[in-house]
Amino acid sequence: MNQQEQMYTLAEQWRESGMPKSKFCREQHISLHQFNYWLKKFNKIAKAEQLKPEVSFFSVAENPSSDTKQSASKSIDRKMRIDLPGGITITIY
């Protein structure tokens, strides 16, 4: 385990312990300054992980409706409509 992994593990242990940082550092035999440095990095990464949007994929299939079909002599009008939460609709022509 490299130093970063060790310090991140200690950061998680400290959070779960409920101890003051100074007492935790004394018991772990690390300096408070060093622990604060790694804790700051740990918090930055944890915050970035929380802000990452969840990505989901969906498939799109052609579903012709009666209003988009034209007679055989005319071209078919194709469009895509996406209904989002909050009443937002996106239509692509």
C-alpha cells in the first residue's frame, strides 16, 4: 500500500472514530500537519466523486406514428422528441 492509500485509509478511520484530529494523530504516530495535508486531498477527491453525474444510456428505436407518415409520393417526415422531467421537451427535426 502506497503512502496515499495509507493516508486515505487513515482519513476514513478518523471520520469513523469521532475523535479529535489531534488525538487520532497521536495514536497513529503521525503529525497533525501531515494528516491535515492528506485530509485536504482526500476531501477534494471525495467531493469530486460526489459531483460526478451519473451517466446512463438508452436506446432509441424508430416508432412511426400516423401523423408523420406521408403518402408514398412524399418523403417521410422524421423527427425525434425527448420529454424530460419538469415539462421540458426537446424536438430534433
